[in-house]
Amino acid sequence: MVEKLIYLDFETTGLNPEVDKLLTVQWQEIDANTGIELSELYVFKLWDYDNEKQFIEDVIKKSIVDDNGKRKMLFLSWWPAKLGYNLFFEQNFLEKRIEINNIEFEDVCIMGYSVPALDLKTVGVLINGGSFKGAALDDISSKQTGGQDVPLWYENKEYEKIVEYVKDETVAFVDLYKKLLEHMQDFRI
């Protein structure tokens, strides 16, 4: 049986969830043992909606799937396990935006105590010699650039650039995960 992970990432207009908006929520099912993509990349985009509240509510609604007769949240619940880079940011950002938009929803579980999650940010810091500075995904993988241009692209309505950035980031992340699986399988201390 394939053990799934849900790769999860967001793009935002900035780093402060008190004032910045959630622009995209993207996720993809990944085989935990091989890194092979088990589904297409799903990208929910703010610009497809009238406002951020409607966007977040629809993301929550569409994340509920039928799993052999059981309804479950695919990427905003405690299971399946999440896979990402700096998932703490996603968790906190989404919680704050749900609160600010007065959305009735209580169980956003991307990571946390007793929530299975694999955050490769720690690995990035180790690859970078223990330093956080210089350990961004674009510093340690094939990702083309950081996300500094995303807010500007959004402001200028260059939405296709954001989508291409998201796709590039996902490919780079999944490639990094596959390489880590390959190189770490025989690692022992």
C-alpha cells in the first residue's frame, strides 16, 4: 500500500498574516517512500474569487474528500501527513487569515503536536551547515528564485507568472525530496 504525503504550500502578499493576504494554496499527493507524484498539482488562486474570505472558505470546502465512505479534510486535517518547507508559516498564516476573515472553522491542522508532518526546512538548515540564513528552498534546490516577486506580480495582475512560479517551486521541492530519499536511505550514525 502506498503511504501518501500531502505536499502543501501557500503564496502570500507578504510575511505578516495580520495585514498580508493569502494568494494561493497548492497541494499535491506524493508517495512517501519514492517521492513520486500521485496526483496533479492543485492550485487554488485568490484572483478566481471576489474576496479572500470566499477564497479560503472554498479551499476548505473543496479539501473535503470522500475516502471510502468517510468524509475527511485532505490537506487541512491531521491526516494524511503533510510535507512542505516551513510548514509552521503556513499553519500560522492560515489560522490568522481565518480569524481575520471571521470564518467558522476550528480544525486547521497542517502541523503541530500529534499531527504528522515532514518539514524539510530543518533539512535545508542542516544542508546549509546549520545556518538558517541561506537555507531557503531556492538556496538548496533547483528552485529558480525566491518568492519576493509574487506580491508585485499579484499587484500588476501578472497571475500567470505566479502560477509558473508555483509550478517551478513544486517541481524543485519534489525533486529535493526524491534526492533526500535516495541519499538518506543508507544513512546511519
